[in-house]
Amino acid sequence: MSAQLKILRAGPSMTLQDMGRPRHLALGLSRGGAMDKLALAEGAALLGQLADTLTLEMAALGGEFEASEDVRIALTGAPMRVSIDAEAVVWNASHWLPAGARLSIGAATAGCYGYLHVGGGFAADPFLGAASAHLSAGIGALLQAGETLAIGTDTGREINRVIEPEDRFHGGAIRLTPSFQTHLFGKAELDRLQAEPLHRAARANRMGVAMTPQGGGYYIEGGRNVVSEIVLPGDIQITGDGMPFVLMVECQTTGGYPRIGTVLPCDLPRVAQAPAGAELRFRFVDLEEAVELERAEAKRRAELGKSCRPLIRDPRYMRDLLSYNLIGGVVAGNEELEEVT
Amino acid sequence: MTNPSLEYPIIRTGGVDGLLVNFGDRLSEPANRAALAFRAAIEAEGWDGVEETSSTLVSCFIRFDPLHLPHDVMKAKLETLVKGRNWFDAALPTGRRYWRIPTVYGTDLAPQLAQAAAAAGMSEAEAVTSLSDARVRVQALGFAPGQPYLGELPKAWDIPRQSQLTERVPQGALVVAIRQFVLFGVSAPTGWQHVGQTAIKLFQPEADEPILLRPGDEVQFVATDAASLNNMRSDPNGGATYEMIK
């Protein structure tokens, strides 16, 4: 029998995710998949498997889990407090999760979306070529406590590896290409978008992330009467009141509110992981530069495995940490943790 | 926003990997037929590097892989195909169907009938007659799975979207703006006005054919009452019936 992972406690927004379902736009289905696809690539590098492997996505808060057999796990994306049988373990690393041990993942300490990967990936029935949940389309559902997730056959062996993540958990610079409607906006509004920082608003989910511009709403003449046109993930939609939304993985496939620009795919993880209030600075790049940036990022992601290195564990030290935890209930900072966070 | 100096079709880029062959800046029958026919032509070409295509109301969208197929090469191929014929006189797809979908207009099921009627300069009763008499065509699927844009409604319905999004309309909601209907396949926020409610499920993931309506199909949203609609909720098609268009 193959291994299973039981969910003992579930955060409010946990789903199974992969690279999504491209090529169904004509049906009206956006591609979906993980909000932070770089985190999938990082997890895959740690476990030596494909990035398009079914993984558990956790928004803001994790959960508690128990495996039926010994399994390999990796933790990537927004760093979260995590322990195995009350012993703190390192984020952005792969670990051994023994059968029956309690994996406990708490709140994110930076960013928004954390990922729990298992060796062999989670196994679920595909629909239109993928098993990931697409909540806005009614495909799949939020995971609940008490559910048991099947795990695929794991052909890998490596554990205790650590990866240095790209720091994308605090907002920052975001590069844009023109969207199909950028030409409808005046120069003044395009200049303002690139001059003023925008802050991530409270409203954000897998469909889109709301932004608050410092200088008020963005204006477009006749913007409420634009004919509905194709929407791409990363499009910055300007709604009727002038507020920008960056449309994300579960976005609509067409829409009539004009889009002022489109975030480069390689910068979308930074938007997904920006916490409420984080400052984002947008800048257009020309198409040739955008293609080269994507090319460089694709190469970097394909070679992430090379940048993984061994996670040094000292048995004596681990015992100390365990006792620390039992006594104080708080994990103190230490060399190993400081090194990677 | 019409720019008379522009000559359609226009090829635009969007994002790093998207191209749009745009047949007009407003919905029109010829532009919609051109978009459907152009997409069929691209699919038939089967070019390497084209990842997917889709047609919208007045455009054909092409997503391709710019890391292997440079933008200028892709654009040149599209320009050649565009110039190959007059796309505006293309025929509609074959195998079209005429649907009748039971709809409750107004009441608490569709609370924006009154304001939409006022925007169109009609009484509520006139609005119901106008909307339920209209035989509209599925011009594109989009927004959510299986969800149709339908048109074109009489001129009076050239009303703008709302400036503020409605927080959520239910699945099966019939909404109106800019001489079009959208029939919602999912519960979602929208800027269009909610004038009718149906019991149809446009996307049925478990079914052999998960998508109910296709571009080119014609639809009439016939008026019914809330009790009848409630009885139709056990039917995934929500009481909708169709016949083939000959």
C-alpha cells in the first residue's frame, strides 16, 4: 500500500496545487496552479522531482499532519513555523518525516503562501489534465481536517538538503510588459504607475490581489464601455473606481475592465507573496528585455537542483533544541536557522 | 474611444507570450464571425510553438512560446494569414443550436432589474419583454468555464458597467451591460447588472461534455416564475432545452 498523509488540523485555505491546467482558455478556464510557481520549482529541486508535482499550498497558516509510512518532505515558499514531533526543523529544506510523527506547520513569518511537498507528490485523480484545485471554477475544494491524502511512489532518496530562496516575501520591484489595453491609458497615468509605489491592499486571494495607489484611482476615459477581451494572469485590471487589481492564477479568462499592464511571469511570485501593506514598485520593460528575463529565469529554475546543499545536523545540538522547546515552548535562534532564514 | 484612423484587423501583443488579432473595438456581427473563423484557421495551421488559441468577442488570442519562436517571426506568420482573405465575411460555425433557458426576471432573485431598466429608459415590464423576446447568440465563452457572452441586445441596452463591483452574483445569474448578456457559470463578483436568474449549470465537470453552450449557439431567456425555477433546480440544465438550427 502506498503512503498517505493524514490532515489532523487544517489552516483555513489549504489546497493541492501543481503547475495548473494551461490550454483550456477556449472553455473559459484559466490555468490555475500554485500561486508561487517558483516555490514548486524549489521544492522539486530539494526532492529531485518535477516541478509539476502535486503539492500542498497553505495560505498564511499551515496545519498538522501525520504520515502512514516514512516519507520525504520539503518546505518552500512563505516561511512558516514548523516542527516534527515538537522539534523545530528548517524551512526551505527537505526532511525525513517518520511514520506516525507529528508534522506541525504554523503561521507564515513572512510572505503569504507556504508549500509542503512530499517525495513522489500527492496523488489525486486528474481533471482536464491536472489534479490541482481551481476553486473559482468549482474544481476541487479546500482541504479539511480528517482528510487523508494519497502519496505517489517516491523514487528519490535525498533528504536533508537546503536551498537559498529568492527573497520575494516583502514586495519590491515588479516588471511589466504592455497588456492588450495599455494603449487606452494616457501617458500621465502610465508615468504615475511607474513613479508612485502601490501598496498591497487587504483583499487578496487566488483570483487577484488588490493594490492601493497613493495618488488615488487610475483614470481611463470610457473605461466602463470597453469590449470584453482576453485576460492574462499578471494583468493589472483597473476597475470602474480606478483601483488596480493584479489578476492571479484563478483569474477570469476574459474581462471588460481595462488592464494597464501585465506583470512578467517571473515576477508573479513576488506579487503572490507580498503581504498586506507591502510596497510594490512597477516598471515597464520592453518586450525583448522581457523575453530575455524569462529565458534567464527558466534556466535558473531548471538548475535550482545545483544550488541545493547539505543541511548540517548535529545530534547533540538537536537534543538541546528539543529540550529547549519542551521547557520554554519557544524555539530560540541558532546558527542553523539563522543561516537560512 | 473609436479611432477611425485604425484599420482592422490589428495585431497587438499582450504580456510576454500573447498576441491578439483584433477585428474591432466594438462588438459587431462581422467582427465576431471573423474572430471565430480566424481561430479555426490558426488551429488548422498547427504551427510549432503555438501553445493555445481562443476566440473572444472580436479577437483571436494566440499564446506562444517566445523563448523558441521569436515575436517578429510569429507576428510575420500572423500577418500573412490575416492578409490571406477577408475575415469579416466568414460564415458562422456549423452545428449551431437554439436554446430556450427559463429565467426569473427581477424579484429578490435578480435585484438589479429596476436599476438596469431605468438605465435603459424602460419600465420594469418593458424591460422584461425586451430581454425575454431577444434571441441572442453566444459570441464567446470566457470569464469562467463555459460562461457565455451573448448579444446583441436592442440599442436601449447599451448601458455601462457599474463603477463598483457587485460583491457576488450566484451561479446562473443573467447580467446585462453594453448590449450584451453574460450568463454566470460560477458565483463571482461582477460589474454587470443582475436582471435575471436561471438554474442552468454551464460547467459540469463530471459530465462527458463539461461545457453546455458553444460559440454560435442562439439563446432565448424565456420568462418563468420563482416556483417553476425552483422545480428546475434538480435538473443540471435548469429546464433549458434546445433544437438544432437548420
